[in-house]
Amino acid sequence: MRHGSVTYFDQAGKPHLPETVPLNEAGRAQAAAAGQAFAAEGIQFDRVIVSGLPRTVETAMRVLAETGQKIQLETWSELEEIRGGKLAGIPDDQLREAFLGAFAGVVPQERRFLGGESIGELMDRTHPAIAALLADDSWDTVLLVLHGGVNRAILSYALTGGQRLFLGNLSQAAGCINALDVGTQPHDWIVRFTNYAPPAPLHTATRSTTMEQLFQEYSKSRLLSRPQK
């Protein structure tokens, strides 16, 4: 899953700390709806893994509340979201690329997200973590509650048979579910479905991606924060 919706910017366009931001009202509803979808199918988890950031922990707990399970969450910090740099240091003419370039097509490994971590660095920590999980045969069904960028890295790894490719245009709506079957052989993956969002499975609420929306919010705040001549 991707965590439920959060509010990354306040009403003035000032960014909240991404390491601490909780779910908003829509995010809480999305997490509950995902849990209800799992419960309706009788799905029970052997393990639940989160990145440790509050928005993943809260999403996982709300899912488990709906499935009626009490499972100790496992925190895998190597599966935290791709890390951005300081927004204020990004020049105006590079701002759009900084927000949107990391999630467009087949993304070069050297491409950086918001002037911070590169796609290659994201894969360097994500791929070994997933390989370690697959090497452990103690579980049958595991729930990972993670992030849009990390989920794209995992889905790309699955779809390309373990290649170091990052498919940036795999949409990951807030609170969405992806289903992957894995076998015992290397790169034995089946992607059953992606980006299923139980409250709005047809995705009719918006035609914009999360990063497009954030780019618009931040661009507006940057203009408003400048002194008027």
C-alpha cells in the first residue's frame, strides 16, 4: 500500500516536516476503506512492515483495526520515501523538473528528487530490502505500507525481472493497494494489480498526480512569499 493522504503544505503554502506529518481526514478514510476491502476478502496478514514514518504507521494501524488483527508492526527504515533536499535552494527555472522529473517515464538513475536523493540511491536501499524479504520463507502474506516513490521502485523491480529500472509513471494514489505474488525462484513475480484505491477505485476525483498538485501548491506559495515591488 501507499499511506493515506496527508497535508504537506499549510494554507499559506509553507511545507510541513515530511518526517512528522500525520494523515488528514481523507487519509484516515482511505486507510479504513483499504482495511475494509481486505476484511471483505478475508485476507489475513502474517507480517506488517512500515517505513516508520508516522503516516505509514497510522495507515497500517487503521487497516488492522478493520481486519481485526493485532500484529506488531515491523519498521524498515530503508523503505522510507525518497528524500528531497531544501526546496528554497531550487532555482525557479528548475522547480518543475525537481518536482516532476523523478516520476516521468523511465527515470535515469542520476535524477534527483527535489534536489535530494537520486533514483539510483533509492534503488540502492530498496532492492536489497526486498531481496531480504523474499529470501525469508516464514511468511505467506505480508502487508507493506510505504510511499509513492518506494512503491514505484518495488513495482518496477517486479515488472522488469529485477532490473535497475525505475518506471516513474506508475501511479500511486494515496491509500492505494498493489497486489504482487512472488515465488521461490529469483525474479519470480506476478503483478496482479496496482493502484486500487477502495474509496474511489475509478480515480475520477482528479486528473493530476500528487506531485503535480504539490508543485502547484508550492509554486503559488513561493510567489506569494516574495516582496512586491
